[in-house]
Amino acid sequence: MPAVSKGDGMRGLAVFISDIRNCKSKEAEIKRINKELANIRSKFKGDKALDGYSKKKYVCKLLFIFLLGHDIDFGHMEAVNLLSSNKYTEKQIGYLFISVLVNSNSDLIRLINNAIKNDLSSRNPTFMNLALHCIANVGSREMAEAFAADVPRILVAGDTMDSVKQSAALCLLRLNRTSPDLVPMGEWTARVVHLLNDQHLGVVTAATSLITTLAQKNPDDFKTSVSLAVARLSRIVTSASTDLQDYTYYFVAAPWLSVKLLRLLQCYPPPEDAAIRGRLTECLETILNKAQEPPKSKKVQHSNAKNAVLFEAISLIIHHDSEPTLLVRACNQLGQFLQHRETNLRYLALESMCTLASSEFSHEAVKTHIDTVINALKTERDVSVRQRAVDLLYAMCDRSNAKQIVAEMLSYLETADYSIREEIVLKVAILAEKYAVDYTWYVDTILNLIRIAGDYVSEEVWYRVIQIVINRDDVQGYAAKTVFEALQAPACHENLVKVGGYILGEFGNLIAGDPRSSPLVQFNLLHSKFHLCSVPTRALLLSAYIKFINLFPEVKGTIQEVLRSDSQLRNADVELQQRAVEYLRLSCIASTDILATVLEEMPPFPERESSILAKLKRKKGPGTVPDIEENRKERNANVNGGTNHTTTTPNAKTSPASFVGDLLAPAPPPTNRPRPVSSSSFLQTPLTPLPSQACAIPLAASAGTFYQVAAAASPDLLGLGSPSPLSSTPPALPPTAASLLIDVFSENSPGAAAAAAAAAAPIAVPAAPVADDNFSSITPESLHVADSILADVQEPTDKFVCKNNGVLYENQLLQIGLKCEYRQSLGRMYVFFGNKTSTQFLSFATSVVCQEPLASQLNVHPKPVDPTVDGGAQLQQIINIECVSDFVEAAVLNIQFRYGGILQNIAVKLPITLNKFFQPTEMISQDFFQRWKQLSAPQQEVQNIFKAKHSMDTEVTKAKIIGFGVALLDGVDPNPSNFVGAGVIHTKTTQVGCLLRLEPNTQAQMYRLTLRTSRDTVSQRLCDLLSDQF
Amino acid sequence: MIKAILIFNNHGKPRLSKFYEHYSEDTEQQIIRETFHLVSKRDENVCNFLEGGILIGGSDNKLIYRHYATLYFVFCVDSSESELGILDLIQVFVETLDKCFENVCELDLIFHVDKVHNILGEMVMGGMVLETNMNEIITQVDSQNKMEKSEAGIAGAPARAVSAVKNMNLPEMPKNINIGDISIKVPNMPSFK
């Protein structure tokens, strides 16, 4: 007999569902649903009490509507009511509705919790199960709070039914997952472990899941589970398939439980106890042996169940990584699966082998399957499987097979699915770099990569190839030749143009001796791509051109012609236009010495983690990229790492923070590395004199340092994870300086102009926004003269009206703190300038500006300060203040300094306000009212009614009034909630008596502030100042 | 842990969705659509595992699915579950449904959403496997049905309505489709809306 009779459905529900299914359009469906929702709503709201059957019917309809993707915003209350029904059917449908529709932060949780509590204590196992299911499915914090104590008790109680125990175990697991803090370990933990011995395999399965999760968090508390799990596993594995009756699934004994137990054991290292360890090894061997037995059934379920256990056993073997024989057996087993006709098994075998490849015992064994894996890459129909094959090839790669694997991956890339191309590109790039024996192979590989899958080559990949070429002078000539040849292709990817532009700009001279790649040919080749490229690439090419002018004076005229053309000088893109203008100007007026200095070859990059590896890690999530380095130290002789440091000049590691100092200090020895000036092996004709002349120009003293700075300041090239310290510099300046530049140069003699260029160039580097081409020393920003920066005046914060100390201003570089004292009409302000960077501020100067009429009302005298502020240091400045007469405006403090060569301008209003010159006056009620009456002329009183901006706390208000400077007079106002104050403003010329009254209205959240003084301007000013404080 | 269990038909119409992690209703519907899109474009006879869609957690999660006649059964699981084990679980689920409904078909899932949820609830709880023994599951479901019967007095008439609905729009006789050793009779229905 079927367990669910088909006849007991609900007629109304059936009709509704078939209505929906007969709807011809989405609109008709929505219309029908809305009609039904209206109907149910009216039924729920109606006066007539619904019977349980109707409620159930309507709730079922709502569930169906919800499944179709429509929001249900009512019915929750009815569902909660169903929970307290005594009828199973109604209760059950109520719980169903709640676990499907109620999310964890619903307001109803408290009501639901009540019903659950009743059911949990009902001792009716069916009801208890419903309640436990509900807790596990909703799993909210409130539920955890309510039941974290009950559930463990039910779980370990002796008289709990098995089915309830099962539910309780998983319920506890869920609560532990969602709110671990609310489920403390207790005396129940030890008893939970013993559930592994339970008669009922369902209970054991649930308990194993629970223990596995708990053991991951508190391995020590559950150590005893290891021996129990091994014992249990052993009994299952060795049992005849009929012993476990119902838990035998297609002739496999309790496959689920076996899998769970093997998972649990993966939380721990191999057992120390030799007996347990032996028993476990025996189990694993038995499982491996069974894999070789002929199947007991041809059904796929049989092999699935059997292999589920087998794969889990292999995972455990790999996890323990201690028994070489088992590891090799596991590897052989997986090798068999690699060619199995079941796709699922091939997939899983590839996946497991990935982890196996990182074990030193089995790495070699895994490598023997390389041909099968490569074959899988070529022939598998399923992209999921091919992806696993790529992963495995990546994991098994080492120096011995790198060339083969990289070649295979490259050829696969041509036909690979779009979804996985980028990942393959990253993997190829990493392997090519890591296992490069000679760098010509590396350069070839990356250029191939760009050719085959240019669109998927991310910035990091081509940044990296440039880093490596720059850092290794043995490959530079080859790289130049290769990119030159690659660029010959009629259509080449933009990424190739970028690499080509960069490399030829730096090393074009190395191949210029060959007439087939003479400077002009190189330039024409690059320029033929120019118009097909995007703006950033064009910008990079322009920088390459100016580098050409330095490398090859003979093409200067041609390049200047190009720069001078309208399409450059008047380009709509401001970046391109600016570069064209500046480069053209630079090429016209700078001497060859200066050009050679400014456009010197890039220095080596400091070694960091490969940016591509970082990207792959980020893409795949931490931990999922098998770190070949970590696991197989013996193989990681990174060609790149070791040799580079020898070519790196000592000052290559100059940190960006200290470069200003370097610039000013006597220059270190120039980094004039020996350059392969001669035509390398592949050029037959003798070198033309010009390039060598260009190279022979001695470096100006500061050039070496400058380039180090440029290198260090390019965050993009140097590993992506670490933001450069300079990223905290002010945002890149708007490129407005084009005209300025021309002025600078035209006003000076060539020599001076060049000097200016040389001095200005380094300044700009930190602000250069386009890191991809910072190999050109001059970026548009470089020629900014700092005067063009006009910082906005920072508004003073109101916070200083009622207090005298605090932080006045702060940005990434500078913090300004204040401390003030006032006595009568005099004041003294201590200003603290804190340098937040590690770099010295230079040319530090401050000035205070008081514009009319303030200048005659307030005297402000700042004392002089040191012109430098060391990194991390604080500088104190004293400002003396005298109030001549009452005033409204604020004095402005201007601060100027050079940071990183850029002139910084900051202006802040000084919080010197009229109330600072208050002297509090104590007086009694009678005096107060007498004076109050005296100041009754209309212009003497200023009143303001305003809304409270902060909470209306009496103590805070009192503190503010006292901070404002007046005396707070208690017991003066008949209404105790009002505040009354009195004081005298002292100025050099006069004194102004002042009374104030503040009436809060907490209901309306309003204040009324009244001020009476003998001067109308003072009343107004004080009222304005104080009104903003509440 | 099982993150979600989805059943939808060949046209992407959801027939059951059960999420064990909280998502907004909108996201749930999007996940169903995304999952359908991922699964339905795959050929028959490729492997039953693939990386999850972006919405449900990308490559940290796997989709393990089976296609039975008109229905896809998809389990979205994290790395702590055995792939083949979940595949078995889907089989147990379908076999159980088949026993409970006597040759289960898509219509049974539509008209008995509550029952299907109940059966699933006996197998999976809060994203963890509760019971894998089919007899145990059926015993539980049976005892619930008995309770239901004893409580219900009014359940006679709708039976006719249901059978009427089931028999309409049926141009052909149902055909048998073999899945393992059970055969689910699946009516060749016109496309569902």
C-alpha cells in the first residue's frame, strides 16, 4: 500500500493548482494568484472561525504560491495558531509553513518558541520531532537562546526515542553552527561521544555528523571519539552485507555511516595508539581490497555507494599522509578510475589526485598518470571534468614536466571554455615563471599566452612579464626581439602592444643594430598599432615614444612630428593631450644629458610574491590553490628569486617613505649597470653609433635614486595585496598644469629648464595615477608646480565652541591638535602639528589670516615654527590672541609644506569664537532678574527657537553651558528644567555683560534660547554660536 | 552541509525548494533560476557534479544533481559532503517518493507539496542527513499518515478532483522510464507553465 494515499488531497487546492497550470500567460497566472491571495486574506480576516481543514488548505495554497516565486506577507499568524493545535495534521502544516516561510529574524519567533517549548515537553515523539525540525530549519539566535539547554538534555536522556535522538543531534548541530557561543560544551559532551556505540545506526549517523562539527572546533574535547569511530568502522567494514539489514544499501554496508566516520577521523592526526592505528589501517586496506572485488550488483547505486566509501577512505589516507604503501595504493586506485567509463568517477579521481599530488610520498606516483590526464583534457566532453584535469596538471607540475604541461595547457587554451580561460591563463603564467629554466622560454610562453587568449590575460600577467624582463638583463635582448617579431602580425592583441611598447621603449636599442629592426622600423611598427588601441595603451605608447627619443636621437624628428600632429596635441582625451604636449616640449628643450637622466632605463623591481599567484589565490579562495612551494620545498629552486638579488642594486629597496630624503641627500652611486650595448648574439650587423652614444651618457647624480623611487612607488607592479604606503598621498592632482609646464620651460634657459624638469619629475611619481606606464619618468603630473594646489578652507567644527581641546583637523598626512587657554581678553592657543607619515615634511610654514573687519577686531600672533616636521613627530606652535572688540568671523590658519615633493596647502578656520572671552559671573536670583529687566530694549534681546539636534540630556546641556563660558545659575529660574547663565565678555576696549536662558521642551524636542546683552551684535553672535550646540 | 535542495522540471518550474541557509525570497528565486540554467544546459551522461553558481557561493559549493524524466533533483552542498554519497541520497529520496506515491510523477510533487516536504524532512534536517534507511523513513511517513487519517473525517471528496486533474491533458498513455531498478511512470505532459 502506498504510504501516501492519493485520495486525501484537498479539492480547493487541486482546483487552484490546475487553474494556475492552465493559465496561458504570466499575467493570467499573476491575476489568478492575486485573486486567490485576496480570497485567503478575506478568509483569514473574516469573522467566521476557520476549521483546521480550511486553515490547512489555505496554508497549502500559500506554500504553492510562494514556491512559484511570489511574496507571501500574511498568514504567519494563522500558521502560528496551527502550531498549538492538538491535531497532528494541523500542527504539521503549521510547522511546514513556518520552516519554509518564516525567516530567522521574524517578530513571530517568540510565539513560535512558545509552541515549540510545549511540544518539546509533550513527551509525544512525533510532536517533539516536529519541534526539533523547526528549530533546526529556522535556526535563529532567539531559538538558540531558548533551547540551547533543552536540546542537549533531550539528546542524552536515557528514555528518549531513537528518532527523537537523531533529530536532537542534528538540531544541536544546527544551533552550534548558527550560534556557537550559545551552545557551551558541558557534561553532555562525553555522553554524546558514546552515542557512537548506539544500537541504532540512524542515531550513530546523526551523532557522527554532530561530533565531526564539534571536534573541528574543540578537538581535545572529543579525542575519545577516534577509538570509538575506528571500532565502529571496523565492525561495519568487516560485517557481512546482510548484518546491518536496513542500512545495507545495494549490498554495501551502511555506506553513509562509513563516509561520516571517515570524515570524523579526518579531524584528527593518525591515532597514536598502535592497536587503534593498526585496526584503522586494516579497515582502510579492506576498503581498498573491496574496490578490486567484482561488483555484487551491476546497478550504478552499488558502485556509487561502494566508491563513496572508497573515496572517503582515500581522503583519510591523504590526510594522514603517513603510510606510504597506502598512499601508493590509493594513487593506483585513482589511476584506475581516471580511465573508468563512469564520468563521475573520473571527475572524483582527478579531484582526489590533486590533493595526492601534494604529498611527497605520492607525488612521483601521481606524475606517472600525466598522459592520461592530458588525454582527459583533450577528450573529456564535460567541462567540469576538464577543469579538474587542469587543476591536476597544475598540481602535478614540477621542473621535470613543466614544459610539457605548459605546452598542453596552452594548446588546450585555444579551445577551452570561456568560463575557465582566465584561470588557465593565470595557471600557465605561474607555472611558466616558476619552472622557467631559461627565460627565453618564459617570454615565449607569455607572448603565446597573449596571442592565444589575449582577452583573458589580466593586467597582472603582463605586469609580471615586464617585471621579470626588467629584472633579468640576460633576457632583455631576446624579449625585445621576440616582441618585435610578434608585433609584426597584422592583428595583435592590445596586451601585446602594451608589452611591446614597454619593452621596446626600454630595450629597443638592443635590437636596433639590425637594419630589419632599426629604430625607425621599430617606431613605425609600434605606431602602426597606435590608432587601434584604447586610451591607456596609447598613453603608454606615447611614453614609449619619448623613451625612443632618448634611445635613438635619429628618430627624434619623426617622433616630434607625430607628437606635434593635431590628433595628439589636440586630442580630446586630456591625458593623451597632456602627454603629447609635455613630451614634445621636453624633447625640444631638454639636453641629451637631461633626457638620458629623466628617461633612464627602469631599475629592477624588488622581489615580492608574484602578483599573479596572489590573483589566483584570490580567485580561488585561500587554501584551494595547492601551494607547490609549500609542499615541495626541494623543488622550488625559483630561478627568479635567487639570481635577482644579485642584479638588484643596493639602493633598489629604497622605501618610498624615505625617497625625499634621498633626493636631497648627496646622491648614491648611480645605478649604471653594465648594459648589453652591443648587438646581442642575434644581430649580425655592427652596432650603429647612436644607441651606444645614448647609453653612454653619464647618469646625472640623482637619476639613480629617482628610478628606485619610481619603481617602489608603483603598487600595481609589485604584488597586489599590499597597498603602497603612498596610496595615502592626496589624490592625483587634476591635470591642469599643461600651460604651466610650458611657462616653466620657456621662461628658463635650456639648462635651467632641464634642471627644473629633473627636479620636478621625481616629485610627481607618487601621485602618478597610471602605474602601468610609470616607466616613463615624466608623467603629466610630474610637472605640476605646487602653487596650483588650492586647498579649500576647512570649516571649523562647532565642537570647539564649548571646549578648548581637541583635534582640529586631520587628513592622511597631518593631524592638527589644539589646546587653548583664555583669560579675559587674552588667549593662548597651542597648536600641535602631527606628521602621520614616516616622511619628513619640508618647508613647513604656517600663517594666520584675519581678513577685514576681523583684522581690527582680533589680534592673532603665531610664533615661528621649524621648517621641517620629521616623520611621526609632532610640532608645537603657540599662537597668542587678543580680542580687541566683539567679532563674528574666524581667523584662518594656512599650513604649507612639502610632502613627497608635492607642496601641500591646508587651510583651517581657527576656532576662536567670541564666547572664549567670557568671564563667568555668579549671581543670585534677584540680581539676575533685575539685570534681565534692565536689558529689555528690543535690540538687546535675541531669541531663537530651534529643534534639538542631540538627545536632550540635562547633564550634557549643563556641561555645554559651562563650557560656553558663562556661570550656570542654579535656582534662579522658577522652572527647574530651564537653564540660566550669566557672564561678561572681555575685550580690550570694552566689557559686555550677558545673560542667557535656555528652555528645553522635551516633548516637542525643541529649545528656546534667549540672550540679553548690552550690545546687539554680541547678543546675536552668542545666540548663533550657542544654538548650534544642542 | 547541504545548503539547498531544489527540484524543478525541464522547463525550470520549481517543484520544491528547500534552503538550509537564509536567503531573501528574491535571492532564492534567482538561485533556482541560476541553478536551472547551469544544470539544464548540460548533456546527459556527463558527470553529476559541477561548481555552484555565483549566488550560492561559487566554487566553494558543488551542485550534485540527477535528472529523472521531467524533473531535476539538485542538491547544493559544501565541501564537507561526499559527492557520491549525496548522489545516493538523491536516489534514496526518489525511491522513497516512489514508494510513498506509488510510481511518483511530477504531478504528485505539485499536488502534495506538504507530503514531499515531510518526506524530505525525515531524510534531511537543518542541512544534515538525518536518516538514510528507506524503510525507517517510510515507517515514519506511514505512522504520520495513520495519524492524519484518524484525524481527518472530511477527506473523501477531493480524491475525485485530484484524479480528474491528473487525467486531463493526457494525450498518451504514460510511458515508463528506467532509473536504476525502479521505474517511475511519467506522463508525457504538455509543457508546464
